[in-house]
Amino acid sequence: MSRHSRLQRQVLSLYRELLRAGRGKPGAEARVRAEFRLHASLPRSDVLRIEYLYRRGQRQLQLLRSGHAKAMGAFVRPRGLTEEPGGAGPCDSTEAPQTRPVGR
């Protein structure tokens, strides 16, 4: 079995810490697992992206540990619906958006 790099060990440690911090908070463990699975296929050579995601995970860990977080979820837009810019409500996403010329 090959040895893990320093960055890989840090990411695995972050994963374990996020799972521990999310215990007892609805949706936290599932969200952590889903987020890590989503990015599991990143190539090892994409170090900048991995470091960015690592820092983002550390911030989320701080939020989970702060005591203010009661649950962890995600904001997801339903398929096929988008918000109109004016806030008038949902509209069908298959329509072409109305745009105005800028600067004239």
C-alpha cells in the first residue's frame, strides 16, 4: 500500500473531523459525505483546487464547531425552475430570458 502525501493526510483528517463535528446535527454527515464524493475524482495534480476545497472545508468545520449550527443543509434550486431577476416568482427555464441593451 502506498503512503499518502501530506495534503492527502490533511484532507482525510478534515473528513474525519467534519464527520465527528456533524454528529447529532441533522443532515451534516450526509452532506459531508456527498461533498467529498463529489470531489473525489479530482486529479492529484489539481493542487490549487484541492487546497481551495480544503480551506473551504476548514471554514465549514469551524462553523459546525461554533455551536451556532443546529443542522447542515444545502440550497438547491428545483429542476426546471429559476427565479426571475425582479423577484416576481418562478418561471420556466426553457424560455429565453428577456435582456436589455447595456449602456445605450
